[in-house]
Amino acid sequence: MNSCHSCSSIGGICSINNNLWRVGHSHRNTLAVVDSAMTGSGARKTKGSLSSLAPKTEYGDPYLDEYRLLTDGLIELHGKPTRVDLAAVKVEEEEEEDGGTRTHHHEKDDDEGLTQGHHQVYVLDSLVRTILSQNTTDKTSIRSFHKLKETFDGWEAVLNAPHEDVADAIREGGLADIKVVRIKALLEQLKSDVGECKLEWLRDKDTEFIKEYLGQFTGVGPKTVSCTLMFALGRDDFPVDTHVFRIGKDLGWIPKSCRSREDAYEYLNVRIPDSVKFDLHVLLVAHGKVCAYCSSRKTGSIAAKECPVRILKSSRRSKNNNKSPGVSEDACDLEIKSEPLLDEDDADVKQELKRVKRESG
């Protein structure tokens, strides 16, 4: 399981303090220009066609119980996630006696930003860290992020530094030249909008405004915005990354009309209950990396027979075959109150149904 050797918490995050340089408070009297710019005719519209297909409330969703049951099953297997942004942790690797390495994540402790327990998270830190995480691993992106912050004395220094110097600081994470252009464009726009390279003023804005404002930047897509909302701003949002998308498709939570992760985000974000959004997202990402049943390579430290996703699907099949979920060993721990319909046009479902019929016959 992908846990921290220091505290065994999920996702490799532990509660050891580490200091970072500050991104201070914003000048709130400069924000009127941003408000007017985002409400004008040129403001980018968010698509609502996919989200409108889903109920705006919890009522009537046949998968509602599954969202909660799977969250509980994943918590039982992995532990309850800690609400910590990866921008607030630092990776250190130490050699172990067997010649391998172990990873420690050290957390900063400061007096500004959002407090999550004793965790301090800056919005701009979180956004840049998420941009750096694109097309690379968490461990690599965290190292790139902290090298960037150790190299430059604040975000305005990053803005004013030569392109190559910034690229050198984040090169380990890959696509350095592309990411530098995007980060500098973001910082330049912030400087123009509010007079400083800071995003703490977004804490006073509603979620739709934040999506509109951050969504205007190249390289800042729905997942990046959603991660910033959830981790840095403490909002109830449900980012859809590759692991969430893959598992959601496998469960039938995501319809065929959702052909991309962006589509899936629009669809699921209005369906997943706010009470489980954070836990379910973090756990699906962690689980998708280490489960032999759910990982893209079908390998991992979690055996398929232990997988809550597999157990949930087995429980569905039991109900479809008029059997009690408690009869099957795979399904003994899950009670499905609703009865989601299997999409029998799906080739994988057809193959699985044939296998089940052969075994039961």
C-alpha cells in the first residue's frame, strides 16, 4: 500500500513540520477589476450539458448507496485520508538497510494560508504544485515544487527570472519548458489583475467564480481547478484523474456519453455526495495505484480478492441473479440498497456475465 513510512497515513502524507517561504495576504481593494472582468461578455462559459444529465440532488440516483459503501470499504482497507495539500509537504528519501529507499513527506508550518488541522496551505502554492504534477508522479512533482521554492525567493522572483533558470529548477518533473510558460503566464496575469502574485483573495469568492477565473489560464483544466478547490480551499469538489476515471468507468458510474475526464468531472461532481467527495477521491487515487484488480497494469500490493470495487461488483451480480449479497464470500461485507442496472452493451460486462453464468450453471 502506498503509505508514509513515518506515520503510515494514506497517500504518503505525514504530519512532520517543515517551513516554506511565505506568500502573504492579498490587497482586497484591487479585486473589483477581476470581478468585472469575469462577469463581462468575454467571460468563459462552463459547459453544463453533461452535468445537467445528472440529478442536482442526492434523490433518485441509483448509485447513491454505492458512493458511500465504496468510501467506507476503501477507508476500512486503506485508512481515512488526512486533508493535506501536497504543496504543504516535502519529500526526502533515505537509504534503508536493504539498499532501497523510503520516502518521508515533511509538512510546512506557518501562520498564513488555510489551516487544515495544523496544516497551512496557500492557494497559489497548491495551484502551481498541481500544474507541476501533470504527466508525472506525486513524488517527482513535490521535489520539483520544493526545488522551485528553494531556488527563488517568492513567486515574483519566479516571474522575473529567466525562462531557463525556472526550467532548470523543475526539470526533474518533465515538460519543464511547457510548465514554465504556463506558470509565468499565470503569475503575469495575477500581477496585472491584483498587483501581486497571490491568490489568497480567492478564499472570499464563490466556487463558480473560482472555476471561471482559474479556468481561463492555459494548462489549468477542470482537474487542476478542482484539486485547488478541494485541497487548498477546502471546498467540496470531486476531481477526476486517470484512476478515478478508470474505476468509475469500470463501475458504470460514468456513462458512455462522458468520453473524457473533463466530461466525467462535470457528470460526477453533481452526483457524488459532498460528505464523501474528499475521502472518495483521495482513496480512489491511492487505491488505483496499488490494487491488483483496479490498477491499469493489474498489479499491486492489494490482492484482487481484497478489493472493495471487486466486492461491490460481485454484490451487484448477486442481486441481479436473485441471490442475497451475503451468500457470496466476495460480497459478504456489502449491502446494496439500490439496484444499478448493468450496461449489457458493454463488452466487458457481457464477458463477465457469461463467466458468472458458466460458474453458476
